[in-house]
Amino acid sequence: MQWTVRLEARTSEGEVKTTELVTFNRPGVVSTLAEIGLMLAETKTLLAKLQASMLCGQVAAYAAHHRVCAACGVLQPLKDRRTRRLQTLFGTVEVEAPRFKLCRCRLTTPLAEATVSPVCALLTGRCTPELEQVQAELGARTSFRDGARILEALLPVSPANHESLRTPPGQSQSHLPQPHPASRPAAKLTVPSADG
Ligand SMILES: [Zn+2]
């Protein structure tokens, strides 16, 4: 047998876009109990695809909305296309983060040039607040390392890193002062050897 999961996204203007997320294949007639029903690995794949599709759609709509100059209503020119990675409970998602040239009507001098990146302004941290909160809550009950292992066993969660594991409950990482992106080290994708 074959099951296909399709996601139907409908914008506020009524535009509908259908995306095929995953297809699961199983023998037509099962022979053991273990072959019945949805498997953990399949749910991880499904959740990761669903997250990526929803998140990229929302971020693209946000960028398109903020490309329109708030003062005069014209479309601000595209400067370049960049990407940002966001860690979530349901995987790490790479999103488009286009930069736009600031509309001429908002420049103080005619020859000046400034750029705006709405997506970078929206993504104030490397993790979603929900991921930080769940990591902190689980970490408070066991250890931060075991909490990360439990999450990774059940969800397609982004791998834990030192910074998010060591953030005490109630103190969202995204509210702490952040170094400039260029000066940050690459994301640490391993579980720390010592508990937080
Ligand atoms: Zn303008």
C-alpha cells in the first residue's frame, strides 16, 4: 500500500498551493505486528517537511510584504539573495533572506544607498523560542544533555548546541545580547560533554 501526505496552503487572498510532503510505502498484506501503523522515523520525516514548508511560506510572505515601501507603496529593488538557518523543534530550516535597496523616497541624500533585510530583522535568534523553552523545561527535569537526547529520540529537532543548552529556563537566548553574525563561530552541533 502507499500513502501520500499533501499540504494545502491557502493565502489570505484565497490563493491555494498544494505541496506533496511524503509518501510511505508498505507491503500490501503485513506479516507482523511491527509493520502496522505510522513509524517514528516516518513521523520525523513528515514533521520536518511540514515545518520547512510552513516556515518557508511564512518567511517568503513576510519578505514580500515588507518589500513594499511603507511610505510610497512602490516595490523596493532587490539588492541580493541570502539565506538564514533557523533551528526549531522540528528541524533546522534554511530560509531565503533577500536584501532590498531602501526606497529613494526614504533616503536622506539622493546619492546615498542603504539596504534593508526584513527576514534578518524578523529572525532575532538562531532558535525558535519554543525550542529554547522545551529544551530548558526538559533540562530542568533531567539534565540538559539527557533532555536533548529525549528530544532527538522523539522529534526531528535541531541538534542541541552549547548556547541553547546552557540558557537557564525563562531566559530566552534571543533576548540576550547577540554578537554580530560574521563574528560568531559556526553552530556547535554536538551535545556538550559536561551537563549544563
Ligand atoms: Zn518609497
